[in-house]
Amino acid sequence: MKIAKTVGILGIAVAGFSLASCGAGGENQGLEFAPQMYHSVAYEPLTQITDFETKGDLISTREDGKGEYFNSNINNPHNMNMREPVANTVPRDKNGYLPYRYKAFEVEESASTKNPIKLDDAVLTEGKRLFQLYCTPCHGAGGEGDGTVGNIIGGVANLKGGAYLGLSEGHIYHVVMKGKGRMGAHGSQITPENIWKIVHYVKQDLQGGQNADTAVAEVSDQDVTQVETPAN
Ligand code: HEC
């Protein structure tokens, strides 16, 4: 008898708890079990709530009234969570490189950019490895535009031929970074340092050191075989 009663009370308690947890709807997320697991204690970097009454203790259940996450930082200007960059400064990456500012269409201007990486055998070996990783699918192992993917999409530049031999290092860097015509941009996949290593490899090994670090040579659209892309 006693056991049945206890089970009955427990049953009611469980049913009550389940019902209470189901109150979600509209803006209300319902009862959260262990909210610390969902809400980061860190500042939320891209939020900025300047409500001085709540000041970040929006979901606080703590006795001291402090928020479980912080939506405004009263020590920063405008209560922003992210810091403003120091006035009149330009960010550099860990190698000291400035941001690459040329837009995709500013190909001619890019020719004046110099390769900041000193050329040596180790750089060439690494450049070759990176070229094989990122470029051979289209340009082929020898750079002649005959990679497996290149054969399918067609119109891939033969880096060993014609006017391509005259391309400046800055120009090649630009094309890899921003893309050109049918070649997509690789700036988000390859670091600036690695692109410059690939550029060394292309100029020194594939193109036999021709016109390395010289002014831009024009490559007209006619140099690229125009081939229709088959439907995927
Ligand atoms: C998805 C295929 C693809 C990949 C991957 C690719 N390319 Fe290209 N590349 C092309 C095509 C297509 C062209 C011809 C672009 C055009 O003018 O329409 C081209 C053109 C070029 C040119 C000539 C640019 C000019 O001014 O005409 C250079 C230099 C070049 N690629 C270097 C590279 C390097 C270095 C890599 C590796 C980081 C690379 N490409 C990866 C497809 C590719």
C-alpha cells in the first residue's frame, strides 16, 4: 500500500514537472534545464545591448543579480563587447603583412606588388608541394592547363606558354588571391605567405625564371581557349 502511494506521488510529480517544462511557445523558450550549459559565460562578441536597466543580467537567476552571459561591456565605448582598433593603426598579420587591398578588378595595379619571401631551395620545394595541392587539379602537374578538372572545365591557362610567361609575380599573386575569369579566388583557402611561395615556384620552376619580378605583361582573352562549361 505504502509503495503504491509513493509511486503515485512520484508519478504526479514527474507529470507535473514534464508539463511545466513544456511551456515553450512564441518568444518563450520554456523551462531550461541547466541553462549554464547553453549560455556561454563569455561576452557575446557580436551583441551590444545598451539597456541600462538590465545591463546584461537579462536571464539572471543568480542571487547576486549578475548575468549568466554578458550582453554589454560597460568599460568599452558604447557598451560594445568588442574592442575598437587603436586609432590610426592598420592591422598586420603575424608575419607583418599588411592587408591586401587591391580589388579583384585592379589586376594591372597588382603588378607592382613585390614578393616578400626570400627565394631559396626550401621555399621552392614548399611552393611545389602547395602548387600540387591547390593548382594541379586544373593546371596539371606541369602547369600546362591539363589537370583532371581542367580537362573538364576547359579554358585553363597554360602557365608555360605564350604571354603567361611574362606575368609578373604580383599579377600571379593577385589572380590566386582574387580569382580571374573562370578561375575562382583562393584567398580564403591559402595564406598570403603560401601564395607567395607558389608564385616563386611558378616563376622559377614552371616558367624557368622568366621575367620574375618584372612589370605586368598583358594577357588577352584570346590566349585562353574559350570552351563551353558542360552542365553539371
Ligand atoms: C578550378 C580550376 C583552377 C584552379 C584550382 C586554379 N586555376 Fe588558375 N586558372 C584557371 C582558369 C580556368 C584560368 C583562366 C582564367 C581566365 O582568364 O578566364 C586560370 C588562369 C590562371 C593564371 C593566368 C591569369 C591571367 O592573368 O590570365 C594564373 C597565373 C593561374 N591561373 C595560376 C593559378 C595558381 C598558382 C593556382 C593554384 C593556387 C591556380 N591557378 C588554381 C583555373 C584554375
